[in-house]
Amino acid sequence: EPRDGRIAEVDHRAILAQEPGYPYTEAERTALRKLYAEEVEYTDQMVDLLLTGLRERGALENATVLFTADHGESLGEHGIDFNHHGVYDTVLRVPMILWSTDARATAGTRIDRMVDVADVANTLIAASGMPLLSKTGSVPLLSHVDGDRVPPQPTFIQGRVGASLSEGQLCGIRSPRSVKYILGQEGREELYDLVADPGELRNLAEDQ
């Protein structure tokens, strides 16, 4: 929804209230993609407001701030319009941004390994100096900066076929080498090489 108070060109709430399979027009798609981009920009501004406020109060000098999201959004990719079902990377790959006073957290550092939203817990606990949660797969984000101390692990993925759980579930595995396998209903298989095919457009399951 527009953040400046104006009325949206497209009432997406009304569309979502209808039966699945709503036939979006190209004009509606364009308007909704523009709204989504505005929402991302607004969120960016709010993060800046938070960090600026902490800095002005002197609170950022001894703070840990972690920003992430629970899911992405499909904006027409793979036939999924403005929703977040499925297990493609448009939904699974979300930002995880860390501000920390830890010496390892240098500006611009990128971790090229797979991390998980489950890692939020022990990332923040580690920053507080408290004992980490045991018997969990939660890994402090900065431990990846130390090199090979954390062995790469495959990630189990799970999602739903459609907007409703009644339409069925999907599951799969994403390997540390960026190969993704998806098992759908009735045994339908999908296999993607995410390095050569980041858009997940070529299903290799029939050949491999």
C-alpha cells in the first residue's frame, strides 16, 4: 500500500480476497511492482532512521543490529504473482545485514556461504556474550568470517504449492555448492544449478 497516503492504483487486498488464479493485467502487474519497489525503499529509509537515531544517542557504539526478512516475494516469476509460496530463490533469498562492533564485522564484508534465519538467535546471543544455544543448527553469523571453522552444510527447504496449505507442500535440499533439488506433489522433481541458472529456469531433473 502507498506510504504517502495516496490511493493505490490497484487494490491488492481485494485481489487477494478472491479465488486463486486471478488474471492480472499487465497494467496491474506494473503498478504492483512499482508499489513493491516503493515498499523496499520505505523499509530502507526506516532502517536508516533507526541507525541514525541510535548513533545520535551514542547507543550504536555498543550495539548489535541485525536486519532480515522472513520471506521474499514472487513478482510473476515461475507463474507466481505477488505472493510467497513455492521454494524458488525469489522467496528463499532474503537480506541478512549485521551491524556489530565486533572487529570481524568490517563494512562491506559479504559471507558467501548459505546462512539461515535460524542463525539469528545465536548471532545475537553471541554478541551479548552469553552461552550459545546448544542442540540447534543456529550458527553465529560472524563465525563464518573465521574461514573454515564452520563446515558448510546442506539446507532443508520446505514450502507450500499455492497460497493455501490445502494445495499441498513442497520440500527439497539446497546444497552448499548451490544445487537445489525440489520434490513436489505426486513425485514431480526439479533440479537447478543456481550458479549457471540463478533464475531457476532450466529444470535438470529430466537429464540428471
